[in-house]
Amino acid sequence: MRAIRYTAAGGPDVIQLRDAPTPEPGPRQVRVRVHASALNRADILQRRGRYPAPAGWPADIPGLEYAGEVEALGPGVTRWQVGDRVMGLVGGGAHAEFVVVHADETMAIPEGMPFTDAAAIPEAFLTAWDALVARGRLVAGERVLIHAVGSGVGTAAVQLARRLGATVAGTSRSAAKLAQARALGLDEAIDTSVRGFGEQLDQSVDVILDVFGAPAFAANLDALTPRGRLVLLGFLQGATAELSLEPILRKRLEVIGTVMRTRSLEERIPLVAAFAAEVVPGFGGPAASLKPVVAQVFPFADIVAAHAVMERDENFGKVVLGW
């Protein structure tokens, strides 16, 4: 099969389109012919040598999500048939023509949805839903602040938070991205190219989704209401901070770390099942309340250009790749 492979840690020059062995499905696994995948920050960090693939996943083939068709069934699989249209989240290896996954980690693509749209769902919406609902316990009537609201996870989180009945604030350094986020349901747009988000918030929030890490940590604590929840999804701007812990005690705050990629199969299967039952139906039909946000679609042969778009932070929503 053809696959995107990283020949070393480094810049875009280490990205190669090469042949790789076609994986064989084992017990309770399916092999999926990948029609589309998406690019994520994790793929870029992995290329730079800063985020290696977890054990059990290809060390040199990136890709955290896929959309395609079931092409082969391993022993014991009864849930799927060859030809079924499926999507899902993996620990790596999805930037290839085939990927092997456990049958119970795979979800049906909403009827009529193009593969390129479906590929924009798993990482962004699963991450956002888990962060908002399971970790952040966001409920109707609360306020949530979503940092980097123009990212894939950000655009998913806006839609999911509004669906839950929350009031949504979001940050970006781009006025254009904030305008696009308003069209998805953003209530309060905060342009951090002007001044800090804490100075611009109308009022405190109950939940914050943060990907920046250390530089935003103290301001996040200040922005939370008593018993508020800060959900850390990453630390793109730094992992080490020196700050006062006083607000955490005084306001009885929760600081919650979460990551999808390193979770065990035992954790992932029930999460996927709940997401498929509660969220995926929102993408279907004329009254759909959710939609994948695709910024741009590249052929896999142009993956270097896709990396450049993401590294320049040009995309609103997901950068998708297709064979």
C-alpha cells in the first residue's frame, strides 16, 4: 500500500509518500480502505520528534483519523460487512491506503456524507465531546470559554456546547476566524491580537477548554467561576508555568488533563459507543444540528502543502487529505 512516512524527525523534507506493508486484520479487527483522513497538530509534533506514536501503532506512519470502507474482516467480526462506510480515531497509521482497527472502535458514517467530511469528525468532535461532557461536565445554562476556537476541536466544541444549551465564548487572534465561528453559534468573540482574553470576557465562565498551556494558565484560573473546571487539551505554547495556586483553593477549582491518543482500547470502546449513539445522529438529515468544518482538502501527494497550511495557522476547521 501507499503511505505517508516520516523518514526522521525534522521539517517537511522528512515527509515521504512510500510503499508500506498492507496490514492484516487480527481477531475482532477490520481492515479499512482509507478514502480520506485529516491532519492534526499531533501529526506535526510527531514529525518534529516531539510526540511519538503510542505503543502498538506505526512509529513512522502518522494519521489519527480515517474515513473509508471496510475491506476485510478479521476472525470473530460480525458487526460490519465488507463495503460498509466507516470512520474512526486511531493512535496512528491513518495516513495510508489501509488501516487496521478494532471493530468496536469504528463508527458508521452518516448516510450520504462524503468521505472528506466524515474524516473531519472523529478527532475534533470526539475530543471536544469528551472534554465538554465527560471531563468538563458542562450543562445547559453554564458558560464555556473555548480557546483557539477556529481549530478543528474549537469548531466542534462551539457546536456541541450550543447543542448542550451553554453560552459560548471563544478566542482567536484572527477576526475572520471569529466571524466564521459566530456562524457556528459563538456568542462572545474574543480577539486576542488586541489584548488578553481575561480583559475582554463579559463575565466569568464555568468551563474552559485550553490548548495553550502555561502562558494561559493563570488567566484561565482567574476567568473561572467558583467550582469551575479547566480542561487542558494540550500545551502548544509551553508546559511549564510558575504561578499562584491560591485561586484553585479559594474558588474550589478543578484542573483536568485529558488526551485521546494514549487511551487504552478498554477506554476507547465505550467512549466511541456513547459518541456514536448520542452525537453522530446529529450530523444526519435536513435538520442536522452538527456539521464537520472542512477548511481545505488536499490530495495525499500534496501533504507537504497541507502541513504548511496548518503550521501557518491558516485553517478554520480541519485540513483533510484524500486518496
